[in-house]
Amino acid sequence: MPIPDLSRRSVLRSLAGAGALALGLTACSELDDPDQDGAAAPGTGAAGGRRFGAEWEKHTRTFMAWPASENVWGDQLDDVRKDIAGLAAAIGAREPVVLMARPGQEEAARQACGNDVEVIPLPVDDLWARDTAPVFVEEGGKVRGVDFNFSGWGNKQEHGNDAKVARTLLTKYGIDRIATPVVAEGGSFETDGLGTLVLTESSVVNANRNPGMSRDRVEEELKKALGVTKVIWLAGVKGKDITDAHVDCLMRFVAPGVVLLDKAFPGTPADVWSRSADQAKSVLKGATDARGKKIEVIELSQPDPDRITGRGDAFVSSYMNFYIGGKGVYLPRFGDARADDQARQVMKEHFPDREIVSVKIDAIASGGGGIHCATHDQPATGG
């Protein structure tokens, strides 16, 4: 049932206040017949050679969005806009960034972000481009976009504009739209680019997104839409944050067969989030990827909650919510110097040819998200 006039940030805060959330937790050629469009055909993927590429592959651009509404952010709006501007400028110095801004707010966004960021007028409600933009796949030498029917994370936040972002972007850039009956968000999915998809059951097999749809049916539709051949399900956590525990705050691929996994700061009392990470560790260590290979799991601890500079009941202190750009890896800086440095070193080991860029995002993180939530990569044709 919809929760009227509540932001991602305020929903998270109210859930946390009830004891539910702990630190570290969130001209187009339309093809609107999902059964016809997603029919299996010969190829490298499950649907006619369709492939959901890994984030570390070459990008055409990175999409971001300018936070638009005081109804969503209240007195935090100026601070979160500064964070978005800083992040957009950091990425824009290294690869093309397109920032969507509500008409009438473009000039302020341009002035804040600088000349390296292209600002386009496009109606948005909030900053979470990972969830509102289409999920891009490659097929037949072209990039196409899956529209996952954004619903404000199950009607928890106003989303009249954000629900149209995927379709609008695809039309603007002349990219074919792939329809699917599944309601989901970009932060729901993690892939190795070789046919493996990892996601939390809590965020997709959920009556607030896909009522009456079984896990088997969801998996079937995801294979059609994304071209993946192996789906690994993690349990996740229902009803404790607005996303119902997106996978991109829990684990990330850093190479085929290698994942980073969030771990609570040592000595932190067990809670639903640490138990979720333990369950994910068990599943991943026992799983094989689409190639039949075992998966290596590397745990990365959260920072000391007494040393971080950000605050708030909804604050996300997971290093998992990083973004892999073409020339840089963008990693949150939380203020615990030891933990921040450890996270940088881990990233450097896995991405030695990319600059590791630490970005302070305290205002974004206070709203229950992170760098990955605020960015969305469009792959270049051919990877």
C-alpha cells in the first residue's frame, strides 16, 4: 500500500526509529511484448545473444540525476546537491557524465557541477539514477535498454517523474526499449558480464513489486530480459529499508569469479544486516558462476561507526556501493582513515589500471544510498 509523501530518506529514518535499521544497512523502437521480445534464441546469452555487461567494461557515458525536491530531502537538499555535484565533477573529469535535471533547475546544476558535466533538462524526482535509468544490455552489436517499471521501491516514495526516466532516456538517445513484466531497480542486480546474475530475493520476489510472481517466474523473466544464464539468489532483508536490501550494498563483482562482500565492523552486535551478509557468504562460497567456476569471496569491513563523519539513522557505511568508471573507481570516504585506506588498497589490487578516487558523500549516505546508487553506466557498443 503506498506511503504518501515520504522520501527514501524519511522512510529509512522512520524504519530505523522503530529499531529496524542499523548502521551500514541503500525516436525509440519500442518492443512492448515481453514474451515476444524475450523469446529464447541461439546465441551467447539466454535471449538471442543478449548480454548484460560488467560495470568495468567500456562506457559511453555515466548518467546521474540532480536531486529535485524539498519534499524528498527537506533541509538536507543543499548538502546532498553539493555531494552530487562533487561526485559528478569527479567522474566527469575522467569520462562523459550526463546529469538529468528537472526543467528550471538545469542552470543551477551546471554551475554546481562545472564544465565537465553535461546537464540535460529531464523531469526527475530524486537522485537515484541507478534505479530509475534503464538497465543496458548488448544485442546484435547494439546497446538496448530494459525498462524495469520503476515504482518508487514498491510505492514508498513519490516517483511520478522517475517512473518515466527509463523510457524518456531511451527515446532521447534512440535506444531500443525492452519491456519486461518484472518490477525492479538497477541496484537490484549484480553481474560478472559473463552470464551470472546475483540479486536479493527480498528486493524482487516481493508483493510490493511483483505480487503473485514466484521466484521461478521472476528468474525466467530476468533471463529473458538480461540474457543471463545463471541466477544466484541471496536472501536479503525485507521491510527494513526502502529498497528491501538491494544487492549493491551487500556484494559486488570485481572480476569474473571474484566478489567483495560487506562485513560489519568488528565487535558490532549481530543484527539483520550482518546475518544477511553471513547468509550471502555461505551461498556465494557454495555457488558456481555461469561458467561453472567457484566464486572467490573477499570480505571488506565497514568503518568504525565511532570514527565516521556522517550521521543519521539511515546512514549507509558499506564500501560496496562504489562505482567502476572507465578510468577511475569511485569509492566512498567515511572518515575512518584506517578503514578508508584499507578499502582503497583492496580496490587498487583489483583495478590496478584505474585511479582510486575517494569521494566524501555524507549527505547522500544519510539518505540511505551511495555512489553506485547515484550513478548508472551506459556501455559502449561491443563492451
